[in-house]
Amino acid sequence: MEAIGLWWIGEREESPGTMEHVRLHVARALALPALVLEGPERPTGTLDPRRQQHSSARILEWLLRARPEGRVLGVTDVDLFIPVLTFVFGEAQLGGRAAVVSTARLAEGAPRDPRVRVERLAKEAVHELGHALGLTHCPDIVCAMSRSASVRDVDRKAGVLCRDCRSRLRDSTSGAEGA
Ligand SMILES: [Zn+2]
Ligand SMILES: [Zn+2]
């Protein structure tokens, strides 16, 4: 199966170690190959001037244009929103090619330890890619696919999929691909 592309599209520089950590975590949790993409392009036209936040939906549209093939997770540091929520940690096309996740809200409560932020980022990367692979929200609160409204919810999650989600993912990534 084609590797999932992970692409830093933030405004600031991010340490290469962060993306590599996310890559290893995603590949293990989803049992799929993943690679870090390099590319200087960045989304434009995604900032909502009134909210001073970026539209996650528009970033997904941009990712689809910027990467015409394959599954891609954009990783950013800009604050994301969807119209009905104050903010989101990320968004994905359900069963689609594109997902995005942001570090903007992930340092909350633990600003001094960068490892906490990276761990949270890895969990939310798995979550959004799980959506892109067709998984919906899971009632198991430690499963990576459980819904997160706050960093407390993120910290409660184990960062891996529960058994039910794992078997659903296996069903959707074997056989159905290309059909
Ligand atoms: Zn979700
Ligand atoms: Zn689950």
C-alpha cells in the first residue's frame, strides 16, 4: 500500500525530530508505511481575518491540490477552526486523502516540556489519519479515535487504536483499496 505522506506546512520551523517522531508513531499505530514529505509550499488564503484562525477545510482543499495523489497529513502550527467550534486540533476528509493537524493548542498546561506536545501531536495525527482511512469516533476513551475537545482528552488517550478500530481499519485497508 502507498505510504502516507506527512508534511510540515506550518509558519515557523519545526524540528525534524518532531516529524520523525510523528512518522514512527503513525506507522506503528496504523500499521501502514509513512514518510515525511519535504516541500516549501504553504497554504494561502486560509486565514479568517475576523477570527484570526485558519480554516481547516480550506487547508484540506489546499492539500488536495498541492498533492494530487496519495494520502497526506498536513502538520501545522497555525490555529485551526471549523465554523461551529472555537477551535479544532485537526480535521480530515472521512475516507478521503487529506488530513490536517495543528500543534497550536497542544502545549496547553505543559508549556515547559516539549515532549508532551510532541506526544499529543502524534496521537492527534493518528486520530485524523484514522478518519481519512474511514474510521469514525470511538466510544472507548483511551482509543486514539475517541473525540478530543481538550488536551485533557488527548492526554487520556493511549495514542493507539483499540481492538475494534484496529479490525475496522484492517477491513478497510485490505481489499477495498482501489475497488
Ligand atoms: Zn475526530
Ligand atoms: Zn476505538
